[in-house]
Amino acid sequence: QTLLSPSRIQVLDPRLANQIAAGEVVERPASVAKELIENAIDAGGARIEVEVEQGGTRLIKVRDDGIGIGKEDLPLALARHATSKIASLEDLEGVSSLGFRGEALASVSSVSRLELVSNAESDPREGWRVVAEGRGMEARVSPAPHPRGTSVSVRDLFFNTPARRKFLRTEKTEFAHLEETFRRQALSRYDIAWVLKHNQKVVHQLPPGDSPSARERRIASLLGKNFIEHARYIEREVGPLRLSGWVGLPTHSRAQADQQYFFVNGRVVRDRLVAHAVRQAYKDVLYNGRHPVFVLYLSLDPDVVDVNVHPTKHEVRFRDGRTVHDFLYSSLHHCLATSRPNAASESAD
Ligand code: ADP
Ligand code: MG
């Protein structure tokens, strides 16, 4: 049958439709970890534990002590376009949760062996387990004890999609990506206690704490003592825009742009406009080819920034990009200009 001969139009099986959608968001174990961790944060977890085996290709398990999912909602948790986070276009425009597309669990469970166990009650005997089976991805729910909260286990990622599995790299590389995702999430919420384990070994264990010194301890433990010793704390508010965080001094530049964290309303983003403002601010104080380090938090009214630009939500669109750009540039420029005793620029790596 050639492409030119007419063929009947059919609706895809749910699993196949989900596998196609998974192509957009599920690239590797780190992308699965990102989605599961975002769900744990949205659920209000105070403690989030991430357990990984073989770089995440064998197992990624995220456990939280958040609100959990009630038994009657469980079948919908793995269904596509099903979400508890928004119900209308107005909700979408002012969205403050990390998720809202209702696609992640459906996508991930179509390309892995996903099991979700949850309990929305205080009695640990009340837990339930759900898996999605067959081409129709019918939800099967069975009792499973679990303390209040949710655990999602994703095993054997891409076991049924060989074309995608081929793109997986070594265990070490996949874990490095996953650890970076964990780092970003842990830097986005200091009030949450975090644990990351790889092949039964604890890689990061971060106690909760929102005070300035607790924050600095967390940054030092995730990015190294050097980072915090060569950074200056900044805090600035102009109208509805608020910027805070740590700006690396030119004495601690790096050969790669690998320690640059920028959060917009708690969501880590890679944005061209932000990158440009930062580059401009460092232009005169950094040697060519060197990259600054920073951990910065921008907050602004959720309805002046659009987060629904790309399925991975790594990009955002500001309603008034110019103002945001100028605010960032002037804040950083001022900070760097006033904290530089001389133009010395020794490298830190
Ligand atoms: P989204 O996060 O965009 O809503 P997901 O597919 O990631 O979509 O999750 C679907 C729904 O399952 C969520 O809206 C939420 O109601 C529920 N859910 C997923 N993970 C958790 C969790 N860790 N705790 C509580 N509820 C969860
Ligand atoms: Mg989600």
C-alpha cells in the first residue's frame, strides 16, 4: 500500500497516541524525573525522595508525602488530558502549579512500566496502586498500603520503543543529566527536604530550611563551596518585579555555562531574553569565552508571563520583555559594578 492509495482514517489506540505525545516530553530518564518531581512539588510534599537505578534506565522512583490521590481519581491520573490543576482558560492564564497539561503520566506510562501508589488519607492501610494496561491503557486499581502521599515508579524506560531506547547514553551520562534536574528542582524549593539515591547510595541529602544561611548551605552542597564564597547576594524590587539570589563574581567564572540557574516564579527556565540581559551585564567584567555563575530568582505576577510555550515548559514568554530585560540588566550591572575591588579575573576551574 503506497502513500498515494486512499486508506481508511482510524483513531489511534490510546497507547500509541500517548507514545507519540511522549516524543515531545520524554527524551531520557532526566525528563521523567523532572515530570515526577514537579508532580511531587505540586502535591505539596514536604519531603521528596528520588531513587534511581542504572542512571534511571532501570528505575526512577519518586516518593512524596503530599496530598495524595483519592481512589476514585486514580484511574484518571494516568489518562491523557486529565489534570486536577486547571479547569478553564482563565486558570491556565494565571497558573502557578508546575504542571497543567495532564499529559506527563500518560506519556511516561506508555513508554515504560509505570506504577503509581497513592494514599490521600491518614490511614496507611488505605493506599491504592494503579497501572495502565494494554493498547487501550485501561487503568487497573488494586489495594496497596502506602503512607499519605504518592510513589511513582518508572521501570525500563523505552522498553517498548526501541527507536527511542537507542538514544540512551551510558549510565554515567544519563545519571549526570538526572542529577542536574534534581539540582535545579532542589534549588527551586528550600522548604522541601530532598534525597537523591543512585544504585542504593545516597548522592544528595538536603535538609529543609529557608533562612539565608540554610540556603547557602544547600547551594554549597549542590554547587560547591567555591560558588558561595565567590558570589554576592542580591535582592531588588521594582514595581511588580522582584529579583533575588546569588550572583557569581568575575573571580569565579567558568569555562562552561554549567552553573547558571534562573527561576521564574519557581520554575527553572532557559530564556534567550534572560541570557542576553545577563551576558550584557557581565560583558565588561568577564574575559571573552568565560561564563558567569549564578542562581537567580525572578518573581512576577503569573498572568504577565506565559509558561505554555513548549511542552517541556523550559521556555517562557514575558508580556513585557523589554522591562524584564532592563530590570535584570540594571540589577546585575549595579551589583557587579559595586562589588568589584579590581578588574582581576582569575579562573576558578
Ligand atoms: P499535570 O501535572 O499536568 O496535571 P500529570 O500527568 O503529571 O499532569 O499528572 C496528572 C494528575 O495526577 C495531576 O493533575 C494530579 O492530580 C495527579 N498527580 C500526579 N502525581 C501526583 C502526586 N505526586 N501527588 C498527587 N497527585 C498527583
Ligand atoms: Mg505533571
